[in-house]
Amino acid sequence: MTWTAILAAAVGCYLLKLAGLSLPARVLDHPLVERVADLIPVALLAALVAVQVFADGTRLTLDARAAGLGAAVVALLLRAPFLVVVFVAAATAALLRLVFPGW
């Protein structure tokens, strides 16, 4: 069963890639298609961040990770470098978990 699912996913990915390569250039050069293609990675990354911050198994939760995300947003608004943003987020979450151990 597991190998069937893996093979089906592999074939599906291959066919999706083949479909993208088979599209005529005039379709890919359309402004709407270009705009959507530019925004898809941003939407996927935002969804990944939301799931990692607000999900705990099958439950929604609000804990130190959300505070770390908030601190990262503030650092981004202040135009901090990326490594500083990551450090601020991690430090905020770590300090809150240190001060409030059950959180």
C-alpha cells in the first residue's frame, strides 16, 4: 500500500512537470500566469509558517511560537537583517518558555 502511494505520487509529479513543460510560451507569458507563478511560493511559505506556529498535532494552539513570530514581524518591520530576525524570534520563544515553563 505504501509503495503504491509513493509510485502514484511520483507519477503524478512527473505528469505535472510534463504538463508544465508542454504549455505553449504564449500561455506562460500571460501577465496573470506570471503574477500567480510569482505569488505561489510566498503563499506556500506562509501556509507552512502558519501550520508550524499555530498547530500542535490536530489542535490549534497559541504559545511561545506565536510570540516568536510576532517578534520576527516587528524585527522585519524595523528592517533587521534575516539572521537577526531569526535570532530575535528564537530568543523570544526561548525566553518565554524559560519564564513560563508550561507554555
